[in-house]
Amino acid sequence: MKILIAANTSWYIFNFRSNLIAALINQGHTVETIAINDSYTERLIKNGVSQHHALKMDKSGTNPFAEFFVLFKIFRILRKNRPDIIFSYTPKINIYVSLAARFLKIPAAVNISGLGSSFISGGFLKKFTLMLYRFSIKKVLKVFFQNTDDMAFFVENGFVSADISERLPGSGVDLQKFKCDRICTERDKTVFLLSARLLWGKGIKEYIDAARIIKTKFPNTEFQIAGFIDSANPSSVPESEIKQWVDEGVINYLGSTDDIKSFYSNVDCVVLPSYYGEGVPRSLLEAASMSLPIITTDSVGCRDTVDDGKTGFLCKAKDTADLAEKMEFFLKMSFEERIEIGKAGRLKMEREFDENIVISKYLTLLDDIR
């Protein structure tokens, strides 16, 4: 079969779907991709993607004329190339691909990996996004959801029928790549890490403010941030702000990397106080898979990654004091207790979030439509 994988960037496809692509190619399928060109496009081709279709679009744009042009471009690509099935990801691409596929009568499997910034902003943008989702995904072959909250919301509000809906364990985690292969030894300094796109909705301000509180009580702590500064996104944290925090001595900014595992190997706890509208944050799955305790919010997507008090801790969203309280609780734990929490997190990943579970769902879907 000819399978088209669509997302907003080549970076997304490479980082989140490379193992799926490898599994599809291994089964004899032809895989093509459609996304914005970036430095990862060539890597997709080297990994066996037979053809890449370049998109030009503003990921957070709202200009109706520009957005219609993107939709028309996708329509033309699908009409010309006629894949047997489309796997789509990321909110805007999900909507546009589903609309085009509906008119062209091409089967599509949509993966709703969180509802993103449009749901944070609320108002007209949220209503408009929901309206587009309601119309576009009505007739798709399958809708995969990454958490139970989003699936319940869509089904209960009639956006999609329950019989074509299925929950996946996020995008899964590569358990072989992300495993605890470091030597765990007790040390004087405790290091926290936030790894995410640097958007305010990821809880960056709450993390910074909590770090200030903790460092006054526990001077021998370090707070790190790793992630990409998306200057084109209006919700992005400005680089000048990050520099100010570094100069103040609140955080160490590590930048972005293709080797996030090396960052995880040198920290004690991974923190993500997000209220973004997540699917299931990959950074938390990777951290837990490496036997790291995690602290995150009791909010959609994030709460799925933690058994509160056993594999990590949940805090209230947008609540700096509660986040600092959970950090302080972690700091007061013994070394042995931290190790036990990390081990429990790894077991949870093995039980619930193995990437092979996700890949097998896609392969089963292909078997069902042959």
C-alpha cells in the first residue's frame, strides 16, 4: 500500500514517527510524507521515505486566505498522488487533510495528540477549531486519541462516533532507547529539568517562579530548561526573557538537542507544569522510561503519565505554590525513595506506553482495510 504520513513539520514526523515508518517499510509498504520542509526532511528520505511533499504554511497562522491556500495545496497533492490511506498528526494538518480526504474519498486515520493552544485561548478560535473538527473528521476511517479526556469530549459532544474512536498510549516511547543505563549514585546537588517547546502554556513561568522559591530554601539545587524557542509562535517565551533568568541565576538553559537522552542522564527529576492542552507529553514518557521521577500537572494528557505518589507527583495547573510544594516534597525524600519512584515509573512505561503498542494499532488498521 501507498501510505501518506502528514504533519506540520518534518521534525515532528522524524522525532515521533520514525519507528512507525520503519515498521511500515519493513512490511513492504511505500511511505510518503507531507509537511513543512526543515533540516529533518533529508533524514526522512534517508530513512526510506520514497517521496516528500513540501508544504508552506504558518503553523499558528489564522489568515483565512493563507489557510485556504494551504488546504488547496494539500487537496492537489492528495488528488495527484492518491495514497491508499493517510495517517495525519497535529491539529491544523488533521483538519485540512481530513477535509481534503473526505472530498477525494481517501481513507484517513487522524491522530489527535492534544488540542493545543487554540483551547487555551478559548473564545472564537476555540469554537472555530471545534467547528472545523466536527465537520472534517465525521467521515474518516479512524480517530486515534492520545488521552481519555479528549476522546470523551469528542464522543460526548458528537464530533465523532465511538465506533471509530480509539485511545492510544500517547505516541508511545522507545523502551530500548530510553532506558536507565546511567549509574545512580547519591550526590549533594539535586537537578530538575523542564524539557519542552518553550511556550508559556507549558508552564514555563510557574517553573521559574517555583525555582525561585525552592532555591531560597534549598540553595544546592539546580533548575534546567531544554527546548526549542519558536520565535514564530506568538505564545513562545522570548529569548531575552530566558537570558534574563539565566543572568539572574534561576536556571541553566541547555538549548535544544537531538540527544535529549544525554540531558535526562544528568538530572534527578523531570518537571512539566503544562496546561497547554497536551496529548500525552513525550518528554514525560521518555523521562519515566529512564527511571526518572516526574512532576507534572493534574491536567489533560499530563495526568495519564503519573501514578500520583508512586511514579511521580501531580500538582495543580497554574499554581506555583503547589508546584513548589511537590518539588520540596521530592527534595526531602531519601535517595532510596527516589530510586523506587523511578523504578515504578519505568514499569508503568513498560505496561502502558510501549511504542510498539502504538505501531501495532496502525498495522492492525492496515490489515483490516486490505
